[in-house]
Amino acid sequence: MSDEFVLTLTCPEQLGIVHAVSGFLLDHGCDIVDNRQFDSERFYMRVHFAARREPVALETLRASFARTATVYGMEWQLHAVDERPRVLIMVSRFGHCLNDLLYRWRTGQLKIDIPLIVSNHRDFEPLARTYGIPFEHIPVTSETKADAEARLLELLERHDIELTVLARYMQVLSDDLCRKLDGRVINIHHSFLPGFKGAKPYHQAFERGVKVVGATAHYVTADLDEGPIIEQEVIRVDHTQDANQLAVIGRDAECLALSRAVQWHVERRVLLNGHRTVVFR
């Protein structure tokens, strides 16, 4: 039994949607805490509401709202506010994003459960141990990639993972895996893509005299680094900063963009809109 819930939905734009949702909440003795909506060719809505009469079971609300959803052709989700989504973090050999997410989780800023950290290297196994989180080493080569992804899928199912976060995980997921995990994997990359590709993008940026560095957090799709964007962060730089300093500043931008994207996802603030997103911040 819970007191507060979040309902998210999207459906074709039509008359009566808000009235139907409001009527559903009234019928169940619930009061709106916060409501955000957006319409274009489709209607998008996020409602945070509270049960005012007495606590109510989540499944009771879901079963009841399903009838309304069918009438309006809604794609929808209903979650308790105090629910803690289970998040798996993947990392390679750059640990700044991993460390930032773990700190925010430990201090209560990110209200998630992290049952596992997965990496294709062992560099951050001691860090995982420090936080008391199990660490799984899954090496990846061109010959073992299929087996590695099969192992990952097994872990996702076993640990009931809702969201996977690629916190500078430097392996490209196969098209098949991207399709299976559609909308459930968030990646971070520097915003120089596609202008500065390769191993040293910040050195390339320095040579070109860039005036901003940044990062983009997005959902993973089969189109490499072109999935729906959730959040972006930019930081101004100038001619006094060398390539190494740009890289340090860029890592800060990556941490900020990724942590916001993860937080907004687990707070049910992000709705997919084709190749774009609607983000109710």
C-alpha cells in the first residue's frame, strides 16, 4: 500500500483526456500533487498524485486505470513514488561517471537500487567493493562478443534490472541487444560527436580552438550515439586551457548530464517521442 504515485501516458491527441484522468483520480480519492502535459500530434502527460482518503494498492489503481487507457489508446505506466528502480551500471576504464553516480546513490540523491556493476575490465572492482556492490567482469573481444551479451542479458533478467547505464562503457552494443533493451539503456558521450571522433576528441577540439565543451546523455539505439537525447551539458572554455584541461572539464560535463538523465528517467519524467524525448523536468 502506498500514498503517492506517478502516472505517465501518451496517446493520440483528442478531447477528454485530462477530464478522464482527473475523474479517475477523483473516483479513487486521490489529489494531484503535480501535473505536466504537452501535446503536438500526440499527447504526453505526467501526473504525480496522492491518495488522500487512505493508502491504496498499486495493482488496484493499475487495474482500474487500464479501462480508461483502453478507451483513449494510451501507452502508460503507473508507479509508486517510493519505488526504487533497479539499475545496473556498466563501465570500462574511465571511472568519473561511475564514481559520481555511486556518490549520488550513497547520499540519497539518486533513489535507486544498484544490485550490480559490470565491466569489461577489472579496474573498478575495488571501488565497487568499497560501496558493497557486487562486481561482474565480462571480457569482450570480437570472438566473445555474442557470449558476453548473452551473459549480460542473463544478469539483467536475474537481477530484475529496469535500467542499464553505460557510464563510459566503451563497447558498442549489438543491434540485436539495442532492440531488446529499447528505451532501457542510457549512454553518455562527449558532445563533440560527430565532429571529433576517435580516441582523443579533446585534443582535436583543442587544435580547433573550441569555446565550449559538453556532453550528451541519450537512450541507446542501433544508430551509434544517435539515440533520443535526454540531457545535454555545456561548459565554456577559452584559449588558456590546454587539451588535458579540456578533458577534465569535459568529464565534469559528462557526470552532470548523465546523473540528470538517470534521475529524470527513474522519476518517470522522460517519455519517448519517436527519435526525440519529452522531458518533464
